[in-house]
Amino acid sequence: MRVTLAAVVASLAAAASAHTTVYGVWINGSFKGDGRNNYIRSPPNNNPVKDINSGAVACNVNNRAVSTTLDVKSGDKVTFEWYHDSRNDDILASSHKGPVLVYIAPTSSNGAGNVWVKIFQDAYSGTWATDRLISARGQHSITIPNLPAGNYLLRPELVTLHEADARYDQNSARGVQLYMSCIQVRVTSNGSSSLPSGVAFPGTYKYTDSGIVFNIYDKPASSYVAPGPAVWSGAAGGSIGKVGNA
Ligand SMILES: [Cu+2]
């Protein structure tokens, strides 16, 4: 097939805007309503964070308290639902390959300092986590660990690698694309596994990290290792899968 320059330019333009963000949360299979700027510290649009040294890596570009906090208990299943331009659409361009991660931190930190603890990670297991997220209508879940009562920020994140063969600090037109949102929850049960100290955003992800600079067109996906720390031993699991109809 002969590919015209116009077609290439059009496909690049489409890829550039084919981003994603979180629409809302389900708790134990019950949808909690449109969470944007309500219980999600939503960014103004679905653009990725590309500068891994920017403060926006913690809770995206609009990190401020929002009016609602969702009550959860240890053992509850919390499901995050992503979308592209409108709810239950194509979720994310299929070019956007990479891991699905979830971190948690005390809300009192506002996301600053060595506070982020990884509680879920799924990168590649025969297929990319993001491909399975698209099939699951943008839905993936974690179980709330046995944490002390209090307020926490949940931070689901997609690390997409379609331009991650380059470093953003060397070529700002390319580089890894990070998509994250911080969601306000209040743990009402009083568990005994206190959250350990965590890692810092920014700071944890580096351009020397093969989870951040990785050529998916060249290297076997099975060799990819997601960035950031190991999943906390006190985490209670999670999965990528649809829990309900949007
Ligand atoms: Cu995109």
C-alpha cells in the first residue's frame, strides 16, 4: 500500500490527541457518578504529563483539593474508569502501549515527599496492560489494603511507550507519556498495616530508567519492566477488567 504524506501527517495528528483521563470510580461494582473535579483532582484536559521532572507527575497539572471524598473500607474493590473524549468511547488509542499502575499516599502529603506506595502493577503478560484496559472499557480495580483509617489519594497511572524510544528532555516532541489522576478517598475501617514510606513524584522516574525510555517497536515487550518501586507487600491486589456497563 502506498502511504501518502498527508495520510502520515493525519495519523500523527490523531495519535497526538488520542489521550485519556479518569471519568469516575466504582466501589464494589457500584458507580459513584462523574468524578471529574468532584472526587478526582482532574486535569483540565486529557493531555499526558511528559516532563518526568515536573511537579505534575504527582497528581497531574491541577492538584488541589476537590469537594468530595469517597468512603471506602479495607477489602473494598475500587474500580477506576478511563475514557478518551467521552465516556465509554475508544478509551485510549491502541498505539498507546504500556503498564497500568496504581499508587496510594496520605492526602495530608498533597502528593509531595516520599509518600507514594505502589499497590498495583500490570505491564505485559502476552498483551499490554493498556490493550486489556481498552477491552475492559477503561476499567481496572484494586482492593483497599488493611490501612489505618484516614484520608488517602489513589493515583491510577498509565505509562504509555509509543514515543518512549526518545527522551523528552532531549526531544520534547517525543518521550514517554504519563497519564495519572488523584482520587480522594477516606478509609473508614481501621486496619493495622500502616503505610510504609514511599517514593517521590517527581524523582522516582528517571530518563536512565528502562521503564521510561524503551523502544516498543524494537524490543520484545516481554523484556519490559515497569518503572517505580516494587508493589508493596501489604497491597491487596487488583486486576484489569470490566465491572459494570458505563
Ligand atoms: Cu495520547
